[in-house]
Amino acid sequence: MLLKLSASRAMTSLRPVKALVGAIAVIGLLQAVPAFARGAPDGFADLAQKLSPAVVNVSTTQTLKRVDGVSPFPPGSPFDDFFKQFGENGGASPGRPAKPRKITSLGSGFVIDPSGIVVTNDHVIDGADSVQVIFQEGDTYTAKVLGKDDLTDIALLKIDAKKPLPYVKFGNSDKARVGDWVIAIGNPFGLGFSVTAGIISAFDRDIQAGPYDDFIQTDAAINRGNSGGPLFNMDGEVIGINTAIISPTGGSIGLGFAIPSNISANVISQIEKYGATRRGWIGVRIQSVSPDLAEGLGLQKATGALVAEVTPGGPAEKAGLKVGDLIVKFDGKDVSTMRALPRAVTETEIGRTVPVEVVRENQHKMLNVKVSKLDEKIFASNDDDQDAQPQKSAVVTDTVMGLQLTKLTPALRQKYQVPATVDGVLVTDVDDESLASGQLAEGDVITEIGQSKVRSPADVQKELKAAKQTDKKVVLMMVNRQGAAQFQGFRLAE
């Protein structure tokens, strides 16, 4: 189970992000460490003594006002977990409001400026009525929230201490290596200040907590309550903000995750300057290039970010980007994976025009894209109307390579929630014993095969037959799945 790390005085609380089968994370292959690499330290006492005064506990309170079992708190927050644990009505009689009560939750944080600027996680302070910052010696201050960013889970606080405060500095997380020693300081399980040590296990971890996942993985023991605390290198620099763990038990099993400093420092700088983040945006929806897709595209290896959709009127469309383009460089930087592109775009200065290299029909092209400001609302989910009932109609299907296919009708559009703007061939069933099993699913709409539009099962059969006659093992399909277009490398033969 993947858990956010906030803890409560009243109970052990957590914020689940996404369950992982068997709570297993894949550990990356390690590169050989040069013989001159720094050896294991004799101890961490001097470093811990130097850094601990700048690390704080972050205590939040929120008042419960609950009626008829409806939680007023954000789903997955420590407060919401509390009410799920202690009953739907919080002790109230059915149909009667529960008495207001205050809930206290604890996390961690650290001072980055002697004037009183404190960094923590967004989920630590999310929904809180008041926030207190508590130092190791017991000094307590009421904090003001300067700004926060839920997409990277970072929040910035300000306290008025009337005196310069001990603080720590950010380091360069890009210079860290797998195997480097690190120490974590925080407030596990609300017990108080605690120091643990370990190594960096891996980089670039995608734990599906948000659109900009790029976490440092460490085996330094971090637990619930460590949220928002710093991960230090041996030079005493913050190279990460501890934010999540994978655990079947709720405690540390050596799989902890921290937001790299080179991501968090940029977010924090924007919050300090604007009170919110200002991310770059170019108006494309992209997908990863799988080995099958790479083969379908004629690539030697899976690389780059494949453009599955271009926003009408957006910067990318104005620059000439098209669906099917493979973005391999952005502003002179290699785009080795799909996840590398969003980070590069969001960190680009708004209004700046940058060169973008794409591969289109096996030809490299250079385009110039002017980066605009991202509207954060695009990440909000829009639930479709679930009350409408589909009309009954006879469905005539054809079977092609294990796929049951039919033309789209108004009733089928309604049943499978296919947008009116999408034209293609609907998949109504997939033979579990066929090669198509696991590649496509019921409700998928095939719109193109090999960059040729298809509008009937006969079109699909024709294109697949033509592809097989050229001895292709994989053909490139454009598939609309739940309203989102994406490329699919459809395997024709083993």
C-alpha cells in the first residue's frame, strides 16, 4: 500500500495514494560505483546535531462538523481517515449532528530562511483550521500558509519568530547518486524528533501520486508523521522532501519516497513570488512509447513522448505539432521518456519560445513552440452524467482477430460514453484466447490503423489484412478509450 506520511496524536493516520499489488516496488539496476566514491561515515551525530534545530513538527487542527455520516474533510486526508476509523456519525445518533470536536494531526517540516519560511507537505496542512510550528526545544509559533501546490504535494508556511531562526539549504538532487548516504529527520508517528540513516535506492520513481512523479527512493527509515521532513545528503543539504512510503503494515519496510530538491525548489520559488505555482503548458496530451509502439513506429528503441492529442488553438497546434509526432527533444534537452517532458515544460519560463524536435513519418523536424501558462483546472475530473439510460437497439457485430466490432450508434455512444466528436469502430468484446486479449478492451473505439481512418469493421479487417501481408508483427492503432485518444501498438503475430 502506498501511504502519505502524516500522523495524528489521536490515532495513527495516513493518506493512501494508490494500492500496489503485494506492496511491491521494482528496484532499479545499480551502476558501478567508482573506487574513489565516498566511504561509509563513522557516524551521523555531528551532522544530526547541526541540522536538527532547523527541522520542525507541524501540528494542525481542524474542527469536525458532521451530519448524517458525511465527512466534511478532503478524501484521503488524515482527518477523513479518522472518521472512517471511528464510525460514520462520529458518535452521533442516526440523523442527528455529531458534536463539534477538534482533531489534531502531526507532520514535519524544515526552515529554509531565518525570517521564518517553513516547507512541509500540502497533505499535512490540507483542510486545517490552524497550523502550529514546533521547534526541537519546544518553541511554538502559529503559522500562516503562504501557498501550496497539491500536484507536487508542497506547502510553504510563514512564522513570526521575532529573531533569526536556524535554517537549512537546498542541494542539487541531480548530483546525487544511487548508493549515496542520506539521513532523514522528522516526527514519525508523532513521537517527536527522530533521525534515521540509509542510502538512495533509486531515482525517477513514478508512484502514481500525481502528474509530476519523479521521486527519490530511499531505504532510510521514514514513517507516517515524517511527511514534509527533509532528506539530507552528507553535506547537510536538503536533496528531498519525504512524502510517501510503500508498506503493507503502515510502517517502514525500506521503501520511502522524497520529492527531489530540484523540483521542490522551483515550486517553492514560485509560491514565494506569486503565492501559487505558474507552470508552463504547450497543449498536448502525450503517452509513453512501449516496445510494441516503438516497433509500430519503426523505432530502434522505445524513447520520447508520443503526441496522442493536440489542444485546438493551443501553443503546440500553432507551432505545427500533430497527433502522431514523437517529441524527442525539448529546448535542447533529450526527452528519453514520456515523464521527462511534463517536467521540462512546467519548469520553462512562461512566454518563452523554445525549439522542439519531433520525429514525423521517420523524418526529424524542428518546431518552435511558445510556452503558455497552465490552467490547473485541466487536472480536475469531470464526471459524466450517470443518470441517462442508453436506448435499446440491435447490435450487429463482426469478429476480426478475436475482436468483436460494430459501428457506433447513438445508443452505443451513450452506453459506452463515447463523445460525439469521436468516429470509429467500437470494440464490444475481446476473445480471451486470441492475440487481441490484453491489447484492447470492451468500449475501446478504433479510429485509425496505420494512420488510415476506419469507420466500419470491414475497414479494420482490410487494414489488418494489408499489414499482415507486409509481414508486420505490430501495427499502429489510434484508440479512443474513455474519451481519451491514445496510440496502441497492436500485435498481429508473436
